[in-house]
Amino acid sequence: MDVSEAELFERSVRRATERHSGDALDDALTELGWPDALAADPHTAVSVLFPLLGAAPAASSALDQVVSTGLGMRDIADPMVLPALGSWAAPAVVAGDRVSIRGLGTAAVRRGARAVVVAGRDGDGTTVAMVATSDLTLRPVRGIDPDFGLVEVTAEAVDTDLSLGAPSNPWGAAVVLAQVALSAEILGAARAMLALAREHALDRIQFDQPIAKFQAVRHRLAETLVAIETADGAVQAAREEPSRELAAVAKALAGRGALTASRHCQQVL
């Protein structure tokens, strides 16, 4: 898409994230053609949507589509089982025609009849399996973001359909794209915090002047901006030259930047 089309697309996605969340946002994104944009240009589509998800903040199952796209599985509409918290590994292992799963799922897994899982084979890469949701144990993850609807997904040696075969791209490519997406979402939230704190600092009058003129406030806002921009540089580098190491650094810096933003912006407010 050209520049004008990209700007129109971003405005449409922004309106969708500001007005909707959850299932309604998923439907709105499909109507806007975001999945098609993801298939055509994954990194551009990710850079448009995920900062807006963080800034809104809004919940969606877009990460499922990001992982399937990273694997080269662009015709798969079913939700993906994601890696377990704190892990990069494929969320399942396969033995014969059965899989055992330790992973994470978005709300899409709970409402779907089937789920797609990437399973590792001993010394033989990965394969893609389709499992029935009824065979999975789903436990809500309540300590992160209840509105996001995350669930812990587990299963022991369940029957599966292995006819999907091996993914077109290696598992690492999906992890990189997903980490870039999450980094962008984290930074979207951090930028929203900074915008709120800056607006308050300009409007709040104390001792007959805006508190934005006080050195302590200015230092907090400046440190927050530096943290965000530093992380953003790493995210852009991971987007331009994708690698597991660079994507991991970008996500770590995004997390640290968001912690800095939350600490300083809360004090300013």
C-alpha cells in the first residue's frame, strides 16, 4: 500500500482499537482487512496494530494470527497455542500420533472447537498438529490482565491430526515476529502513560506555574522518554534484521521501558 493508503488504514485500525475490545475488535479487524495486511507485509501490519492495542488498551487474539503467519501458515483460521509463560520453546511434544501440551492461549482458544499447536519431534524439527479444544485443560491466568482472557493450556498424550505437516517457516521465525509484536504493544502502553503524565504536568498548576517547569518532574518525564526511545530503536532493528537475539533484547528493553514509564508517570500524576 502507498503512503496515503497506509495512513487511512492506520486511522481505521486506531478507531477500531479505541471503540472495541475482545471478540468485537477481532471482528472489526477482520472487516478492515488486517489479516490480509498481515499476510502481505507482516512487520508493517504488526507495527500498525500492536502499538494501538497497547495504547488503547484493548484485547484481541491478533497474536494467534501473528504466530501462524510467522510459521508461514496463512490459511489457518483456528487459534494457536502459544508458548508457556517464560518460555520460547514450542508448546507441545509429539509421540506417535499423540501430543502433550504445556502452553498458553488467548481467549480465542476458549471459544474455538479446535486449536493449532506446534509440537517438537526428537531430533526432527517441529510439526503442526490440530487438537480438539475439548481435549485440553484450560485454566484462566488471572494475575496478568483478566480482560485479555489468557488461559494456561495443558494436555497429556491427546489424539491429534498431524496432517498439517511441518510449518513452512521454522519455529524461531514465529517467535521473532511475536516478540516484535509484543514489544510494540508494550511500548504503545508506555507512550500512552507518558502522554497522560505530560498532559497533566502542563495542566497542573502549583505555586502559580505548571508543574512541568519543576526540575524533578522534567527529569522523570525525560528519563521515561529516553527509556521508550531506546527500546523503540531495538524494536525497529529487530524488525529490519530479524533474529532471535535481537528480538529478545527488544522485548526485554520494552519491558524495562514500560516499568520506567509506569514508575515515573505514576509519580508525576
